[in-house]
Amino acid sequence: MFKIEQLLILAFAICMAVANAADSSPSESASSWLTQAQTEIKARNYANAINTLVAANQSNSADWNNLLGYAQRKKSPPDLALAERYYQSALKIDPKHRGALEYYGELLLMKNDLAGAEQMLARLDKVCVFSCEELRDLKEAIKKYKSKN
């Protein structure tokens, strides 16, 4: 009987860890700046997303830093140095931020830093207990990178 209780407790703990790891997207009560920036990014309007994020000035938010890094990396021409600083800030605030780990890995590939991208992949692998979209996306990006080089 005791072993069954232990297994149930372990299963519950694993479920809670997975639930928390999967919760990297903003809550339903997300700030308007976050929702607006995400909408602009989906529309590939990176300049407007940057303006929205800069106006919000939420530098203590991992999501804010991650989205600003993403918009800086995706705009034309990209500002990789600035994007990298924002990703690093996001990861300093939240070392397990799945989006920042994926996007920073992709940026590192753009800089021909395969080893750095693989480090981000290893960190994602620890965060995504049973895999996640960010892990799969970065794995695919690394696979494509390797096939071209």
C-alpha cells in the first residue's frame, strides 16, 4: 500500500512539473502591451512590435525581453547584437523561459555558433520534460543548419 501512495505522489509531482513547464505563454489576463506586441509579431510588423514593447518599458519581464529580442532578430535588417542582449536578459530573469531558449539558439545559429545553439537545446531538453514545441523547433533548426554546413 505504501508503494502505491509513493507512486501516486510521484505521478502528481511530475504532472505539476509538466504543467508549470508548459505554462510559458502569458496568462489570460496578460497585459495589453503583450497581446498587442504578439499580434504585431504574428503579422510580421516588427517595427510596430518594437515600438509597442519600448513604450511598455517592462524590462523586468522575461516575456517583454524575449519578444523584443525576437522582433529585433526578425526585423529587416536584423539587429543581432541587440536581440542577443534581450534574450540574455530574458534568461537572466527566467532561466527556463522556453521561448527565449529556442530563439536564442536560433540566433546563435545565425551567428554560426553551433555549439552555443546546442547548449540552448540541452537547456530546453531539461525544461521540456516530455518534449515541447520549442525543443522540436530548435532541434529542427539545428538539423537544417548542419545539413547546409
